[in-house]
Amino acid sequence: MFTKWRLSLPLFSWFSQRGPTMESIIEQVGELSINFMDDLKLKKEKGQLQKLILKHLETVSSLTDTKLTPDFKVGLEWINVTEPLSLHSHLKGKIIILDFFTYCCINCMHILPDLKRLEQEISVKDGLVVIGVHSAKFTNEKITGNIKDAVRRYDITHPVVNDKSESMWQTLGVHCWPTLYVLGPNSEPLLMLQGEGHYNTLKMFVTEAISFYKKKERLSEKSIPQIAAYSFPKSNSILSYPGKVSVDSDKKLIAISDSAHNRIIVADISGEIMYEIGGTSPGLTDGDFTTAKFFSPQGSVFSPDSKKLYVADTENHCIREINFETKEVSTIVGIGAQGHDYVGGKAGARQAISSPWDLCLFNDVLLIAMAGTHQIWGYFLRDTVLWKKSFKADTCAALVGSGREENRNNIYPSSAGLAQPSGLAYDGTNFIYFADSESSSIRKISAETGSVSALIGGASDPRNLFAFGDKDGIGTDAKLQHPLGVSWSSFDNSLYIADTYNHKIKKVDILSKDCVTVSEQKFNEPAGLCVLGNKIYIADTNNNEIKVLEIKSRALSTLILKETPAVDNKRCEEFKKTSVTINPEGSDLELEISLTLTNKYSLTKEAPSKWMLYLPGDKVITKEENFTLTPKWNLTVTGNKVKENSIKVKSRLFLCADGKCTVKELLYNIGLIFDENAPKNVKCHIDSEL
């Protein structure tokens, strides 16, 4: 929970000569809310809880019935509405939850599922309206276009107002993110809740408030047609808000977390897609590549033998393992729900964790940037002794950070304070670097002792999480704005940074701590990056692209992802070879393939199996609609009296065998022999069996 203190006036006496003011009422409701939450902890039975809520409603109602919360400031920009909403007209007669949030805040992200669930259970017609009041922490977050991108990434469908001047924040005396403020049917203040984890309390309170005000005939069942989810422009990219990238230096592969599509894409460095794992709808499902599901995955890292990819499945609060040999996905850490443990130590599958954001391998330890608890955890691939502590294989435990959100360095790892760590990188010998996003700093952990120290950015005061900016410089003189990614480059022994809210890529000389901007072209909130040789692969999140930056020349390009795998893909061995004789002046070729599946295999009908025909000159014809095992093509083929060329046909089949499903790719190679005496009409039929 972030705290932003504001000056508060002393409590006004309720019996002052001029009577209670709106400010004094809000102060009093704030105090009553704190007392209410303290009393709530002592109540166990449902009947006791209902009585306590009713008592609170009667108390605040008697104080606030004649006092309306001032309306939203005129001229504010709104999202998910057809016109600006008014507390005193559109929302009159409704119980209103104002969600004061800033879109960088992990605690704010944590309550979004609670609000969505509540909206599904209690509708606008029932009497509930949720309004997101975006009160920015960072300069970049004050821009409505950036908030719209965040609304789409987080799938927020209720109205959101960009209150960049914090007028409603000041009016209701808010001083931290997230804060939920419940208003009554006349917009009178009823309850203030700070922080996360209030779903049960909120549901009970709203349910009782609806019943309370219905009896008073002050609730309205009217719909609010002005509430309409924002229609986003269609993107030409196959990606949707990619969060992170990782690379396999041996096989020259790149793994892309296609976060808003809830999937992982693995491609070679030319952009040819090898695997698409997961799908557009979120979920937590283990299994083969076609049935597995993720929920807004972020960081990933390849295993040293290239046989596995570990993934931070952020909104599932899990770590997933992708096995390229078995073509299966499994959950190795997490229970599928947010945890509130700051110590850990359980077996991975039983250990609850909170919003893992990035991963890196440190010897036999899978390090996890645990943004949700402001710590760095470890999943132990082997029995390990690390920083004078012993850990069993397949367990997961906190390693660095007390859980307090601050920028506090310390020689003792568990005593340091972190602020939403979101990026990790290991230099292979001395240090682990992390992007401490909410303190806008880059910090380092000693590989030998675990001690935490500053590198660049931030402030000397560990409680100051507002020391952000955009300035090249040395150490704390350098300023960043909410960096989310770091990557070590052995090419030039430097650390590269995705300075996310400054829309830049920066470089740090580790010895001098000198930070310089290396590229600020065409980025929009780049959130992840990874170095492979002389190139940096960058997840340019809001542009829905993967950019490639050459370290020496600083040339910038876009990686074009090709959904059709290349014909010379090494994973696809030649399955059938034949030849056909063609007239060099041109022949009409009828090409037909008949593939028979033995009893061992069955075709997964719902999966996107397809055929790809590769003609001389690199022209590709794809057949994927109405898939059949007997495809046919009618072609006109010409040659310039060359002795031989070839046509290649590649099948990408989603099959099941012995209870396991997988992808098989078969290559048919049809050699072309050109002969002036060949007929102008040629048939080629290929029988094959799998």
C-alpha cells in the first residue's frame, strides 16, 4: 500500500457554532471507519457482523443525510462512459464504490478481481456502481491515453475518471493507494477502506447498505446507459501488451509473454513462431500446449539445457514450467490464489505466492521478483545452501526483503526493504540486479552474501518512493520513472534498463554507476528486455511490438512475428519425398496428399491444424479452414529450363496418442524435374501414413 500524505486539519467539533462542515464530516467518517474495522475483527458470527454494519450505517446516516459529497470536477476525462457521470444525477439512488487507484500500484491491481467479482454478484440495477478514480503517482500516469491502455490490460469494464488534479482525492481526505470509499444514494460518505483484502467486508457492507436504503425508499433500480466499456482500436499486431521477453542463447530462441492474450509465444530470432502456448482467455490449466492456460504471464527464463521454460504466471499467482520435450505445461509453485505469506518454505505446489513479476536463474535457484509482497523469493531446483541458510529441493521461500514497501538497503537480505521489484538479471558472477519499480531505482544483491545495495536512481531516504524523474547521471543523481526491466549484457559488460514510464532504454556502467540513455525512439512503456549477443530484444508493451536494438550501431527495428513456421525449421524432419516432371514453359499441376492416421493417433478437431504449401520463390499458401487429411491444390508451375527445383508441403497437426496431446510437423518434399516433353497437365498424388 502506497501512502501519500496530505495536510489534515484538526477534527472539528460537531457542536461548533457554525455546525458541521463537509470536511469535518469526512474526517469523522474516516475515524468511524477505522473504529468499524477494528470492531469487525472481534466479531465472528454473521448476525454480529450484520448488527455492527447496521449500527455503523445508522450512525453515519444520521451525520451525513443532508451533506452530499461534492461532485466530480467539470472537464475531467472519462473512460468506459459515453458522457461524464455526475454523483448527483446519473448516480443518484445508487450505492457507489469509489476506487482510488494508480495503475502502477500492485496493491491496486490486487483489488481489481474483488471489484469485478462484486460487480458480477451485485448489478447496477441491484443498486451498486463502481467508479475507478485514477489519481496518478507518476507523471506518465496522468495521461489519459496511458490510462486507457492500463484499463484494457487489466480488463476494467466499470467507469474510470482521470482525476489528475486529485480533486476527489482531496475532497474525501484520501492519502494512500488503494483506498475504497463507499457513498450512499445521495452521495453521502459511508465507509472508507484502505489497502487490499477487503472483499468479504465490502460485500457484506454493500449488501446491508442496499437493504438499509431500500427500506428508506432511497434506492433506485434505474439502469445507467451512459456506462459502456471502451472500444479500443483494432491492432495490426498479433501481440497484445507483451510484458516480458527472454532469450535462449544456445538455440537462439526468444520467449514472449503475450500478456493480455494470456499466452507464451516462442519464436526463433528471425520471428518464425515455433510454439504458441496458452490462449486468449485466462485460466489456470496444466496440460499440453493447446489446452494449457495462463493469466497475464510476465517474466520467463529458459533452463540451462534449453529443455524447459519457467514462467511467472502473474495473475494466477503461480510459477509454471513449460517442457519442450513432453510439450506439456505444469504448475511448480503456487496454489492459484494470492498468498499473504512473507516467509514461505513449503513445497512449491503448496506454497501460496503473490504476483510474481519476473524470473532469473541463479545457479540452482529460480529467483522470483515477488512484486505482491515486495520481496525476492527463490524456488530451489536442488538442495541448496544459500547465504548461510539451507533449503530443500522443490521448496519455495522468501530470500530478500522484509515485506515492508521501502527503499532500504541492508547487509542482511531479510532486513532490506523493497518496493515492488519487477525485473531481475544475474551477471553470472558477482551480482543480481533488480528493478525496484516503485522507488524508481535499480538495486543489486551480492551473489556471495545476499546484501542489498543501491546502484542508480531512488533517494537516500528509504521511505521516499517519489524520487523519480528522467535524468542521466551517476548513482542517485540519475533519475528513472517506474522501471520494470533489467538485462545483463556480456557483450559490453553493462546493465540495460527498460525505463518504462520515461519510454526509454538506458545503460549503466556497473563500476562507475554512470547511467545514460541509449535509445528513446518510438517506445511506449517498454516493460521488459533481454540481451542476446549484440542485440537487445525489447517488449514495447503499449505499442504491442517486440523491438530489436543493436548495441553498437543503436539501430532500431521491429521483430516481425510470422505465424507460419519456416519450411527449413529443424524441428520438422522430412517425412515423404517424391518428384514430378514439369514442362518449363508451364504446367497445370494438381497436387493431392492423402494422410492416414493409424490407431495410435487421433486428430484434435478443435485445435488449429493446418497445411502450408511452399512454392519456388518463397510464396506460401496456407490451408487451415475446414481442415482435412486429404488436401488438394491446383497450381500453375513454370521454370526457366533449370534442371531441378522443389515444392514443399508442411503439415502442422495437433494429435493425441496414449492419453497425451502434442503437435507434429511433417514435411513433404516434391522435387520438380523440368522437361520440354512433359505434358501441360500433371497430377501428383502422395499417399502417406502416420
